[in-house]
Amino acid sequence: MAFSAALAMYITGIWLICNSPTSLVAGSNILITPMNGEGSHFFIAEVIGNELINRGHNVTLLLGDVFRKPTQHSSKFNYVYYKSHATLEQFRYFMEACTRAGLKGEYASFAMTNMSWQTVTTAKECDTLLSSATEMAQLRDAKFDVAVTDLGRPCPVAQLLGVPYVLLSPIMAIPSAYLLANRNEVNPAYMPDMLRGYDHTMTFQERLLNTLSAVVLTLVTNIVVQPLIDDLKASHGDLPDAASLLFTDAELWLLNSHFALDFPRGLLPNTQMVGGLTSKPPKPLSKDWEDFLQSAGDDGVVLFSMGSYATGIDEDIAALFAGAFAQLPQKVIWKLNGKPSSTLTANVKVVDWIPQNDLLAHPQIKVFVYHCGLNGIWEAVYHGVPMVAIPLFGDQFDNAQRLVSRGMGVKVDIATLTSDELAEAIRTVINNPSYKDNATRISSIFRDRSRTPAEEAADWLEYVIRHGGAKHLRSAALDLNIFQYFLLDVMAVLLVAFLTVFAILICCCRLCFRGCRKVCGRTTKAKSE
């Protein structure tokens, strides 16, 4: 009897496996194009790739050849490398320069003069890749079923290969230019634009500046990107226009976002949230880490990191942080790839690498002082750790405001920050239980999902493969030109109709007025006679 039951269960299991939707696409060839071969963009692409490999798919990463590091990249992936137009040292120097400028409160001026470097470099690399017979032949021979393209790497490789592709956004706050290109709703009245760092409830002045920011960013994006696309079209023939180059033809958008932290907004069916890709249950800490954490006693530990590229911090900035930590009863873990301040006190442990996700899960971590890179934020949200936000550049200002709006942290301005202010911000978050309570609540909301973020992303990619695309989720608005989309043609007709009716009424009124004058004039004349 037991044998019969076991056999029935075995047969049922085989039937379910053979008839499950996933089995229909097992062994598919998938191309992933991260923005870079290291850093936050690469990490989320790697997480998705590992999930796909665990499901039996073949995954190829398309990377610049400066990231050819077999000892650090997983051997489970296939790799195709294209010619990089910047050395690894130049790439890292640029990222470090962004961080240094942010720490000095000078990111805005830095961005004005330097951000075009990355855009131009990306365009040159795209041109070289599309011109390379070897790499393109290698990609064609792989016969990919779907491609995943990072929003920061806008090269139409998948389109030229004839492969359906999915866009992956590593940021939470999508710029208005991107949203408009995908015809998602853009309303500056309640949707703060990237870089503004506003709440979703804004004053009149903030709504005015937010609207201007959305318009300017959209114009700048088109002004910067269009010439680069024109050059690509001139070199490689029949490429799509600016809108189609990346956005219009995409089967799906996968956003590294989640409404546990993000502000509510309308999204089209082809835009799916898979936020928190790097968040995961912790691994056990080493004895050294555990001993350090427990040695802090009831006061606990402050975890402090300004990201992977916080190297070569100026002495005055390092002294500012050291001065704040000297005022705290807690022990501090300072993640720093560089020289710490000479005024460092005994309660601070400086290391060049930390098991960040595992540390955040430990109950001794009382607050996370952080520059607000998105992957680290999702790890803090996952583990319910309140934060002190010190945004430096890019989308970090927007990320920081979402933490504040949800009540799980405070933010400080690095441009005017003092040691006393930072110490007070840390004490506020630790001593006011509302921050921990809100962080725990947000964590509960974030975890309330039947699938992990990586599983959700892989599910959608398999969905695209099973159905040969996802055009049925695509809005017809993508086929409208700008005049049709904003109803400018309709409003023009209605305006002409209104003016015509208004003019007719004016003419009628004038005729009636003249007629009345004549009648009244005759009547008056007759009476006088």
C-alpha cells in the first residue's frame, strides 16, 4: 500500500514537472547586458542570472573587456566581451570622483561638467560592438530567446539580433524622459522627478520646480541622446528612431522598486516591480564579527558605509565622521576603502569590506548610516533597520526622501553637515522607537509576497519566452505621435470650433444689436413727429 502511494506521488510529480509552464522554456538561451561588470548594476543582473541558471537556462553576460575577471565572475555564466573605450582605472576613477564630489556637496557642479563622459563612452562602445563582426556573429550563433538590457546601456543589440528584450531599471525613481518614452503616466503634481529629492506631497514652489525639472531633463535627454543615435544610424543603417531605440520595442520593463517604499503611481501592465533583488536571508557571521557585535553590549552598533567607491576621503570629511562617532556610546563599523581620520576613537572599527546583508540582519545593528545606494536600501528594508541617509549623487537624493516619507529614517545634507548634527541624527534614530517600528512595518510589507524578487523577475522573463513576447501588454499610446498622445490635435480642433462658435455668437449679437438700434431709432423718430 505504501509502495502504491509512493508510486502515485512520483507519477504525479513527474506529470506536474512535465506540464508546468516553466518546463516549456527550460534550457532557453538568455542574454543579459549589465551597464558595467561590477557595482550595483552588475549585482542585480547577476542575481537574475543566477536564478535563471538554477531553473536550467543558459545565461550569457555581455560585458566590456575591462571587466574580464574570471576569478571574480561566476563560471556558471557564458561571457561575450566587447571592446571597452575606457580602462578599468578610468571607470573606477569616475565613480570615485562622483563620490568625492558628493561628499564635498559639489555633485551638481560635477555632474554639469562630467556626466557626458559616461554617455559618450557608452555610445562609442555600442558603435564598436555593432561594428564587430566577431562579437555579433558570436551573439547571432547563440540564438537567444530573450535579452535583458540595462537602462544605462542603451545599445540596440537585441533589436539587430531580432531578439525580444526586456528593460531592467536598477533605480527606483525613473526619470520623466523614460516614463514618457514608455507612455507611462507622468504627473509632476505628485510624482517627484529624479534628482529633486521631494516628497510626493509638494508645496506650490516644489511642484513648480518639479515640473521644470521634468521638462528640462526630458529635453536634455533628447538633446544629448539624439545626436548619438543619429551617428549610430549613419554607421549601421536602418536602426529605429530615438524612441524605439530602447523603449518602444521593449516587451517588458522590470523596475528595481516596490510600493513598500516607493510612492504610489500608475504603471502600465508591461511595467513590473521586482524591487529588492539583492535582499536575502543572512548567512552566519564569522566568530570575529560576532564577537565584535556582542562586545557592544546593550548600546549596540552603528553600521556606516558610503559605498564601494568611497576611497581617498579628504581629511576634513573623515574628521567630520570621526567627530560624530566619538560622541556615541555605540560601537561603529566603518566600511572605508581608504585612510580613516587620524582622530579616530577606540569605538570605531574600520574595514575595507563588510558582509553588509548579513550584518544588517543582526539585532545588534541599531542604525545604518548610508549614502542611499538602492541595493543597500533594499537590504535595510528587508531586515527592518532604520537609517540615517547621507545622499551624495544620482538617485540617492530621491531614495533618501522615500525613507524619510515612510518614517524609517532621517536625512542630512552633506554640504552643511557638522559632527554634532550627524551625531544628533544617529541618536534620534536610535532613541526614538518610531523609526525602528516603521522600519519593521515596512519590512513586513516588503516581505509580504509569494515570490522573491529574483523569482518574480525570472517568472516574467519566462513569460516572454513562452509567449514569444508580451505585446499584448503594450499600450496603444506607444503608436501615437506627441500631438496625438497629448491630444494637441483634438484640443486644436476644439479651440477652432469654440472660436468659430464664439465668433458666430458675436456676429449674431452685433446684428441683433444693430437691428434693435434701428427699430428703436424708428420708434423714437415716429413718436417725436
